[in-house]
Amino acid sequence: EPEVTQTPSHQVTQMGQEVILRCVPISNHLYFYWYRQILGQKVEFLVSFYNNEISEKSEIFDDQFSVERPDGSNFTLKIRSTKLEDSAMYFCASSDLGQGSEQYFGPGTRLTVT
Amino acid sequence: GENVEQHPSTLSVQEGDSAVIKCTYSDSASNYFPWYKQELGKGPQLIIDIRSNVGEKKDQRIAVTLNKTAKHFSLHITETQPEDSAVYFCAASSNYQLIWGAGTKLIIKP
């Protein structure tokens, strides 16, 4: 069964450093998403991406964040200058259709900013 | 914006009994309501979903009901088994983003 994969599973970085989290969505899916979950809190939407453009983003997704589909298989989330409060579990998801369609999630990347 | 509330935060049931988790939402424009199961160390797994043009949907031991008027929806698991132990999340959406509940830790007692 096809699945979303994410690398690395755990990333430790120092405050102020740039990090790139990587995702390989399900191959025939066209819509891609990033969510995050701070320990003990709700899962929060960050951004959705379709046709090489951001289709929707939340207030959390400020200028420090960017997304890219550098090739036909990868989807990345970059945090330019990490802050302590960026420590969280980051989940990538993909869907074959847009609004109101099933989103399938990867296992997550745990980001720890020290 | 949309807000989703989920109850209870923890639910402990005897193996074989039923479990019910409830969610309410605030935005009447929401039209898609998925439920996810998350096991330790894994990402959320979609287990069932319902759209606003349907009042109930069932898949084997799992069912979801939706009351649009009251803006609430529920997950029902019957004949619970040890492998049902996990954290369950409800979510609501009217666009691309899913707005999540806080999660329910379901514990199945042997």
C-alpha cells in the first residue's frame, strides 16, 4: 500500500539554524500539506500546496517558513532561522483531490531546537 | 475561524465493550469530517470520514454520525479490541486545511 514517507525521523538543531524537512508524498497525489504538533497540543495546519503554488496557509506559516517541490517526488518544508518554539512534530500529508478529500499522513519528523 | 472541541480526553473501556468519542465544531461551512487514529511513534492514520450530505457512515466495527444542526459528530467503535488502543483525533474542514480536535486517548482494558 502506498504511503507518505518523511526524513529525517528526528532532527536536532541549534536556534538560528536553517532546517529542511523532507517528504515523499504518495506518487499519484497532487495536493500536499504540512502540519505540526507541539507536544501536548493540537495538530495545527501550516500550509497546503498544489500545482507548484501555495493554495492556503495559516498564521503560523510566516516568512521564516517556505515550501518547495524541488523535483517530481519530494516536498520540503524549510525553516530559515529556527526558534525554540519551533520544536514540534512536523507531519507531511498528501491527497489526490483538493478540498474535502482524504489526507494521508507520514510518520512525522520530530524537530528539537536547542 | 473554525474551532473543534473533542471529548473525552481519555476513555477507558473493557475489551468487547463500545467506545464513543464526541466532537463539536463551530463553523457551519465545514463539510468534511475525518477521524484519525494515531499509535505511538506513528503518524495519524485515517480510519473513517463523513461528509455533510450524509448523517451516518459505517465500516465494520467503526461508525461515524453527524448532526449538522447541532454541529457535532461522533465516532463509535463496537466490540473493542486491544489493538484499538491509541489516540483518536477528529477534524473538520471547509477548505484545504483540517482543523483538529485535541485527541482522545482510548485505553482498552483486558
